[in-house]
Amino acid sequence: SAKDDCTPVGYLKYTWRLVINNDVNFDLVGTGSTANFNTTKLNTVPFGKHKITWAVEDGCGNIVTCNHFVT
């Protein structure tokens, strides 16, 4: 979740990128504040350690990112 001092929460724009097996290439990308891999072009994500990068943009064009690892 995110919040901003000048943009209402409902107007924040979320994107995400998943790197399967934590290599250098983004394998899946999407929008929204949740990532559902069952609705992407890959129906399953393989076992392993993967990195997801979240980005949130406010109404002024400011972007903040964070990374999380999922296994």
C-alpha cells in the first residue's frame, strides 16, 4: 500500500515487475496494487526465489519503488 500528501490514494498508479529466479530480465509485468500471476501470460511461476519490484506514481509524476523477494 502507499499514500501521498498531494494525491488521493485512489489516484495512485501502481505497476509491478517480476524477475523469475532473480536474474536480470523482467519476466512478467503488470499494473495494480496486487500481483496475480494466474492471470498473466504464464499460468504458473516456477519454484525458486523471485524478485518483484513495485512502483507507485503520484499525480505529480513522482515515482517510488521497492523490491521484495518471494520464494
